Amino acid sequence: MKALGRTILPYLIAIAVAFAAVGIFIAAMGFDVGRAYQTILLTSFRTPNGFIQTLLKFIPLTLQALAFTVPLTAGKFNIGGEGQMIVGGIAAAAVGITFSDLPPVLLLPMVILAGVLAGAFWGLIPAWLLYRFGLNEILTTVLLNFVSFAVIDLVATGPWRDTTAGHPTTIPIGQGGWLPMLINNPPLHSGIILAVLVAAGIYIYTSRTTGGYELVATGANPRAAEVFGIHVGRMFVFSLVLAGALAGLAGSIEVAGVHRRLIEGMQSNFLVLGLIIGLIARGNNLAVPFVAFFIAVLEVGASAMQRTLMIPVEMVFIVEALVLLFVLLSDVVRRR
């Protein structure tokens, strides 16, 4: 219990200090600090709709954060989760539209698998460039994000475009490719189950298996890992490919569960929030879902705060940034 307390305490202090700092800004702008905090923290729990919206944000945030922390375990930085998610959504939509007449037992697994494989392929590109030519994965993953922006624009405005929509989007995928609903009103799809199972599987793999140990050893000391027979280059490649698959899964879930079509901009700000979650969790895959849920609560509360109190939503971005800053500073304080 003492060890758990020492682990959680820095997070609690960081959150308290971050909210106190932002409270000063909110008060200086002439707004009611108490109402603002109440809206941010309690909107997700006041109504069923608020809680469902929080869970729907939790799904892509968790998968995007894991797409960052898995390579981080091996000492690599995947900044391409946004592009991998987009490509996964493109592949899921392509399969869902092309084979729209198939029954759910066939089409739904094909849609999900297409997104996973497309994301994995998008992660394989920087992994191969790193393995073959030593190109820095930060640069290549970021550049591939911009390629994905062009591809989704091409698809959303191409032959599959929905001419009745006022925004670049495709026609719907076949109903057989829709994720089953757990709750109809407010709507919650079964992607939440996939996200939780994947998060649990990633934690078990990285902390309870030989392959996971090799990933951790590679990230801790690549040279020593190679001396003891671990193929470090392959670990780098595997971590980036697995990260791409996770981000691609997020894209296919957005297509099959939320939009039921491909929409340009569906990736929202999930990449940035995924990075923040991964860093606040300090790369700990077990902590990722809990931090992701907290960030999802803040995001839903921020939207409500902007609607009801007219407080700029950027205030929550400041809270998230300060929480990350104070969590990282806690490491410095602990070492001293």
C-alpha cells in the first residue's frame, strides 16, 4: 500500500497544483471558478449521455496512447498515430463500402481487420526505414501523417464521396460492418469492449511474457540486450508495427462504431492527447487506461464548460499541459 501511495501521490499533487494554477486564470477573466471546476469534473457523471460521451472519447484516446507507449517501451517514439489511425479508417471504410452486401458475421471482422492491417503497414514503413537505413522514426512517422492527410482527402472527395454532405465524407459502409450497440439511448457501441481487452492484452504482453521482456530490455539498454541475444533491430520494427496496428484499430472503430463512414478530420486531436496520456502515464501501459479516462472526463467537461459558461476550452488544454509538467517535475524532486 505504501508503494502504491508513493506512486499515486505525485499524480494527485500534480492535478491539484494544475487546477489551482488554472483557477487563477479563470478568476482573473471574471468567471466563477467553482462552477467551472464543477462543470469540468462532474459533467461526465451527471447524466447517462455525459458518461457515454466520455466512454466514446476513452476508446480512441486509450488506443492512441498505447500506440505511443508500446514503442516507448522499446526506446522508440511513434509520433505517427494520427496517420496510422486515418489509414486504418480509410481501409475500414473501403472494405465496408466495397463489400457492403456481406452479412455481419463476415463484414464486421473484415472491416476491423482491414483497419488493423492498414495501420500496421503504415507503422511498418518508418520501421523498415529505421531498420534498413537508420532513419529517425520521429521524422518519418511525422511526415507520414501528412501523407495520410492527402490520402483521406482523396478518398473522401473521390468516387465514394457523399454528395449530400457539406463536409468531405464518404457514403456509409454496409450495415453488416457496424459495431453492435451495447446501449441504444444514449448510443454506446461495443468498441469499448475491444479497447479494454486490447489494453489488458498489451499490459499482459509487455509485463508477463518473454516477448514483452525483450521489448523492455531493448528499451532499457539496447547494447546489453543485443549482447544477451535479443535482436534489437527486430524489436524496434515489431514495436512500431504493433503501434500502427493499435492506431489503425482506433480508426476502424471510429468508422464502424461512431461515424459508420469515413469523415475527413475524424482523428480530431487524439494524437496530441494520446502523447500527453502516454507521458503522464510515464510509458506505463497499466496506467494508460486510467489516465485516458481522466483526460476523457476533462475533454467532455471542457465542451460543457464552453457551452454553459462561455469559458474558452483552451483552459482545459492548460490543465492537461500543467498536469504533465508537474508529473514530470515530480521525478526531478524525487531524485533530489
